[in-house]
Amino acid sequence: MIFLDIKKSFDDPGREAPFHLGIHLEMPEDSRTLVLFGASGSGKTLTLHCLAGLVRPDAGRIVVDGNVLYDSEQGICVPARRRRIGYMFQDYALFPHLSVLHNVAYAGTGLLPWRLNREQHAWAMDLLERLGIAHLARLYPGNLSGGQKQRVALARALGTRPSLLLLDEPFSALDPLLRERLRGEIQEILAAFAIPAVIISHDPEDVDAFAGTLVTYHRGRARMIADYASLRRGYASAGDCLRHLQQEMQAESARAAGQ
């Protein structure tokens, strides 16, 4: 369903040396969610940006749902707008000058409010109703709570009619009680829309809730755990399991650096 084998290097003013991302991932057909876990700056968000078409890799190949989105050897790089990938940004990135309804409508049509027809308005409102937030349609992002912004950002990501959904730290700005409730809501939404998702999180509870397949990151390298549930059963907590995986990744990186 998802195949990604890419390399990307760039100079980062915050680092002493250039950052190198070298990732090989394959999402199994029977897995609906892939969770990327690792320290800040390890390459997780860069991976999503490459998948979404926001950043062009230096080399490699990306295939989603049988469609080649990027292939350096064949000179293929499908523009972000044509990839049918919904992206929910960590800071939600809602347009402050557009209402909730028009934020969602723009995602699906690329049209500003005065160019929308009645059918397009109705389609956006129907999506808001399916997510239980139709009552927010006329409000603007500045009038929304954190939980409301999260739901609207998810609606906008779904508004692209995606074949894949990317969620970058979807719960990081929320308090613990709201985070727990919204985890359940997003699980229900993903099941209802039957859309596979790639989710970034630093929270072990998020990993437990969503990881069909887990990918752990360390300094631009990734390790895929195809069956997280089986691995998890060997540990008292998700935190213990993830700490062990991170320690293994760090040890592997140290060995690779010493060769």
C-alpha cells in the first residue's frame, strides 16, 4: 500500500553537520496505520513532507496505493496537489481568514468562497456533519478551542478525498483528558472512512492506540516493526517497549558510525 525508499540531505543551521535522511519503509497490505516514533529532529516530519510532495527527495522512489508519486530514475515527481494525500499539520495550519466551512471547501476544490457553487458548499457541509462539527461551520479559527481546531484540521485533510492521511503530532497541543477522547474519535473516523494513515507521535499511549506497524527513528535512520502488537506483549508498558527500541536504534547508529 505504501512503499518509500528515499534519501534527502540538507544543511541545517541548528546542526553541526548536514542532516542525512535515508529511509526504507513498506506498509503491509493488512495494516491500516503506520506510526512514526522518535526524538525531535530525527526525520519523521521530513518523511511526511516527502510523502506529501512538499519536499522533493534527492533520490529514491515513493509509491502509494499502486501510484508512483516519485521516482528519481524515471524523472517522476507528482505535484502535491495531485497526490490525493490529506495532511493534518502539527499546528493545524488553518487559514485564519476563512470560516471552518470554507477551510474545508478549499481543501476539496482549491476555490475561494466566492467561486464555490451550491453543490460544493453542500459537499463541505456534509463532511462537517459526518464529523459532528457542522455547528462550527460559520466560525473562524481564532474563535475555536484546541480540540475544535483539531477536528476542523482533520476535516480539511479528509476534504482532499485522500487515499492516504498524514497526521503530524495530532494530539500534542491538547490536555491529557481531551487527548484521550480525541484518540477514540480519530480511530472511529479512520475506520468509517476506510483510509490508511501515517501518524507521528512522541506519546507511547498514541503508539499503543494506533500502531499497526511501528517505525522507530534515530538521526535520519528508521527501523520498521511490522507487528507492533506482538512485540508490545513482551513489555509491561508501551513506554518500556519504546525505550528498548530506541536504545537498540542508538546502539545500531553507534556501530554504523564506528565502521
